[in-house]
Amino acid sequence: MFPFSLIYGAVILFRNFLFDKKIFKSASFNFPLICVGNIAVGGTGKTPMTEYLIELLQQKYAVATLSRGYKRKTKGFAIANSKTTALEIGDEPMQFHEKFPKVTVAVGEERFEAIPQILHEYPKTEVIILDDAFQHRSVNAGLNILLTEYNNLYSRDFMMPAGDLRDVRLSSKRAQIIIVTKCKTGIDEHEKKLIAKELKLLSHQNLFFSEILYSAPSHIFNKSNYAMTESTDLLLITGIANPKPMKSFLAEHIHSFDMLHYPDHHIFSSTDLKDILKHFDKIKSTDKIILTTEKDAVRLKKFEKELVELPIYALPVKTYILFNESLKLNHLILDYISGFSTVT
């Protein structure tokens, strides 16, 4: 597939050239826009990173998020409300809406049109987080946070279809902040320096490292917590791009588990529900649960009638910044926002 990767890479290079030379126009706003994204397909931890930003900013600023709403059943601009479902806005925006009810959660394919609409409907908005927008150059974000997974650094990857890159490595130079995500436990300063050298950072770029931390599973309907033990029998349901970190975590904490894996952003059907219930019934144990991700949970909630009485839990995840550099990262983000006269 490598020859096709060369062709694809050439097309992306030419596209970026047209943007750099302003032949293709990019909209700029005198307003704090923070972009969270990557240049590879698959899960690099964009959702936990977006939630990290929301938790950092929502106590001080009126925050909005803007996503495309991937695989939703609607089109155009929309803002989440009390009656919104994951089918209408997508699973990740729905997750933001449920976890952060005070935050404005919007979706729209055309970001340069959606941003003014957010500011028109919610004029007190002080910062907008653009979810998964790094490769979409129709809008110039003032602060770009680029994520790359520890086990699949963009510096070692190839363009699609031979590899996972959907944008050229050179595009990483547009980011002010680069975060190596999902790091292994115990990564040391020596490896940190080797990776920093490999990524060939520019003088304006700041590099950070993070890992994923898991909390106690929470029931997707009544929010009660569950304490897993080594004897827990578990059926894992995932519809995410990269379930490996979750599987590794479970392998360290319980004896064994069964798994049903679906495509990324999978919309669960009645047939899927029957299959899940069938597999769960086969587990002969008094201490058994169904475990899923937070993103999958918002798509499974439409089956509340069938699932509400079952022990079905979501496993919360958080981004944790390593090497005691969270304060440095936070200051970079807050200093960027405070630099705008529109923010008080």
C-alpha cells in the first residue's frame, strides 16, 4: 500500500501548501480558540484531553466545545439541550454534555460558520475548544494542542493506507503544544529526552507527556460505583478506535474477561443488544458485570428499559500529566486565554 501512501501524502502536502500561501482561505477570530487534535487516525486520547481542558477552564471562564459530531444522524449546527441524544450530536459531544452540564456543547461540520453561531446564541462565551480540528484548516486556532500516542508516535508512522497518518508529519510544526499520550507506567527522564529529540521540536513548541488514569466503574444509569476485584467476571463492550489501554488495565486487575468489540463510534442496534445480553447470560457467576467505555455508554443509554436493572458500568478515564508538569501546561493554556482583551 506504500505507493498509495506516497500519492495521498503528495495530495495533503499540496493542500497544505495552498493554505500556507493563502490560496485556500482560513478564518481567524479575535477570540480564544483552543484546538485539540492529532495527525493520525485512531484513538490518541482527544476526548480525555478535551475534558482536561474543560475541568481546568470551566471554573474561571464560560466554556464552549465544538465538534463535528461524527456519525450523528443529523446535519448542520446544533447545541445540546436537555432532550438531546447521542444520535443527534454524536457520542463524544454527548459525553461532554452529560459530564459538564454548564458547558455549551455544539456540533457543526463547518467550524467557521459554527463559531459565530455559538457566540451569537451564547454571547457570554469566553473560550471555545475545537475538538479534533487540527487537520481541518478552515479555521485558525490560536492555540493548537497536538496529541501523539506513545506506542505510535507520528515520527515513526506512515501516511495512510500504509500507516495511520492522515496528515503529513510536517504539519506538527503548527502546534504550540505537543503531548505524548497513553505513556507506559514508569517512563523516565532519559526516554523523555530521546522522544523529544526524535520529534525535532521547534523553539516555540512545548512537549508534555501524559498517561491515562482509570476511576471506579460507574453505573451508566444510577451512577453508583462498583469495586472490581480479581474474582469479578466481566463482559467488556467497546466501540472505540483503540481499546488496548483499557484491556491492559483490566488484565492487571481481574483474572479474565470476555469482550465484544465493535467499530469505532458504533451505533448499537437491537441485534447488538440481544448479542450482548446473550453473552452476559452465559457468564456463570454471582459477581459479574458488563463494562464499557464512557463513549459507548452514551450510545447504549437508548436501551434503558432493557439495561437499567443490569449491572452495566462505564469506566471513567482521565488525562494525567507526567513529570510534575501539569502546572506548566495549565499556565500555558491560561496565559493564552488571558491575552485576549475580549476575555475579562
